[in-house]
Amino acid sequence: MKYKIGKTFLLGLGFFGVSVIWSVYNAYVPVFLESRFALSTGFIGVFMTLDNIAALFIQPAVGAWSDRLRTPIGRRMPFILIGAPIAAVAFYILPKSMSLPVFFFAASLLLLAMAVWRTPVVALMPDITPSKYRSQANGIINFMGGVGAIIAFLFGATLYEMNPSYPFWLGSILVLVAAILVFIFIKEPKEYDHTPEETPNLWQSIKLIFQEKDRNTLRILLAIFFWFIAYNGIEAFFTLYGKNYLGISESDAARLLGQLSTFFVLFSLPSGYIGAAVGRKKTIIAGIILMALCVASLYFLPTELLTTLLTTLPLLGKVPVIGVILMIMGIGWALININSLPMVVDMTESSRIGTYTGLYYLFSTLAAILGPTLYGFIIQFSAGKYNLLMLISPIFLLGALISIAGVKRGEIQQES
């Protein structure tokens, strides 16, 4: 199996589509829930996670199913061709839903459809990439995802000011185009190391993980759970944090997230090469520490300093002090995120790549459920102290640091 960088960029189009949809969703759905339906922050947190509960059960099962599936177009591609169009339609409907039940239905349909194709499209990366290059390939894929986030946050913020529906409609179009291009240009391997009968199912794979004496897989999955709680909790409430604590507009808060995403993108490719050169675990630990310091500084620095304007840049717009901190945080998040999936899939064999990719999303989805819910109720019970977001997250990042410190596997495998 040879590494083809052009193929990886094309595969990144799938993650590009995923990123556009979730960036727009996380930036503006909480605003709709507060302004359109007058929900409290606690209920907003619950709403932002209820649909994730379905993905909690679907994504790991789909990943394991795709390991065992054999079709003329591959084992991953059928899920992409079914899930992406349904997600596009649901996302198109979402901003025009004026009643809470319809809004909830559209949001749930969206996540169900995304859960069907997200794991298979990500599992394609290790399918077509040798272990030696998986960190670099994941850097490219996340680079493409980061470009999607930049479009969603920066260009989407301008579209939102024109019409709140426009960012959602842009996401629908882009995800359809991305899925079509992946189908046309990415060809799955025609031969597999194991037959469907020889491939362990989801429960057999989970059982094997708990039977490991060194608990390496469980440790990395727990680390993923902790750092995604830290990140998702902030992301879900950042527009409201900007509006209610910093005193800026929703669109300016979204632009700040765009600045974080920009530096995540800029550092995604270097992060993959750093992980391959010095080790994935060391790179992730450095990212956790950097990110924790950045988040903690947002709690301790005064609002007046955080909102002090430093400069204005062509793509990024106004850059206040908090913008610079978020840019550094984006670098830390890249060091973590780019190297974590390669660590997970390199703890297993090729017959279980989809299953382990699904488990990666199982633990990140658990974090997406618990994080916003926990953060939402903490804000509500503290009478709207949104700056507590920046005190809670370093605690969970410490948990991630402790968990990954004990991991002994997941580095580059020697090709046979």
C-alpha cells in the first residue's frame, strides 16, 4: 500500500463537509434556541446533546458494520452515499423550523444521518494510508476540515448577518458536493485481510479491549473523552459567552472561533509531521498543556483586557487579546487532535479499523453529550457566570493528561 498525498486531500473533502455542518450548527443553534424558543442555558445544553445520544449508539455500530460489509463500491462508500444527502436536506430545513418540535426533528435527523456516514468516511483514511503516514494524512484531513470551519465561522458569520438561514444552506450544498467528489475520486481497496466471518463484531472488539492487561486502548479512549469534554463545553456556549460575558455580538464571537479554527488549520499539517518525528504521545501531551494554559488564562484575565483590540487582519477581521489566546489554543488543539485518531487505529489490525474509529467517536460523542449539559447547568446554577467555562475545562484537560501518560502503544507500526 502506497501513500498518495493527492488522494488524501480528496478524501479530506468528506471531513470538510462534516466540519462545515458542525461548525455552523454549534455556532448558531444555541442562539436560535435562546432567541427563538426562549430556552434556559440548562435546556440549551440538553438540547445540544439529545441528538448526540442517537449517534452514541449508531457510530460505533456503523463502524463495525462497515468492517464486515462487502459491496461492489466498497465497505465504506454505501454509508457515505446514504448519509450525506439526508444530512444535507435536514440541515437545509433546520433554520426555517419555527416550532420547537420541528426544530428538534430536523436536528435529530441531521445527527442520525451524519452518524451513518461520519465514521466510514474517517475510516477510509487508515484504509488507504500506511501506518507510517497516518499522522500526516490525518493532518491533511483535519486541514480540510479546518478550512470547512473557517468557511463556516468567518464567511458564515457574514452570511448570518444577511440572513440566518444562509450559513445552513451553504453547508447543505458543500456537504453534497464533498460526498460526490469523494465517491468519484476515492477507490477503496478491493482485497481485505479478513473475511466478514473472521472480523470481530463490535461487542467482541469491546470485550477484547477490556481484556487487555496494559489497558492501553482504554486509557487513550478515556483521554479522548476528557479533552473533548473540555473543548465541546467551550465550543457549545462560546457564542453565548461572547454575547453575555464579553459583551460582543454573536457574529463577532463566531469570528473569534474562526480565528481559533484558522490556527488549527495552519498547524494541522505541521502537527502530523511533528507527531511522526517525535512521537504521537509526546505531541499530544504538549498540546494538552498548551491548551490548558490558554483556557485558564481566559478565566483569570479581566474582560477589559481580553476585548482590547490589537489589530485588524484581512481574513481574520478584528483581533483582540482573546483572539490571540484562541489562536494559540488552536495550535494546542491541533497537536492533540491530529495525532489521536492515528494512535487509536494503530492499536489494532486492519480488519478492525472501522470498529476502532467508531470507538473513537463513541467516546468523543459521550463527551459531546456530557460536556454541554454539564457546562450548561453550571452556568445556569451560577446565575449566568459564563466565565466558569474557562475554569472547568482545564480540570478535564488534567484528566486527559493523566490518562494518556500511561499509554504505551499507538505509535507508528512497522509495515510487514
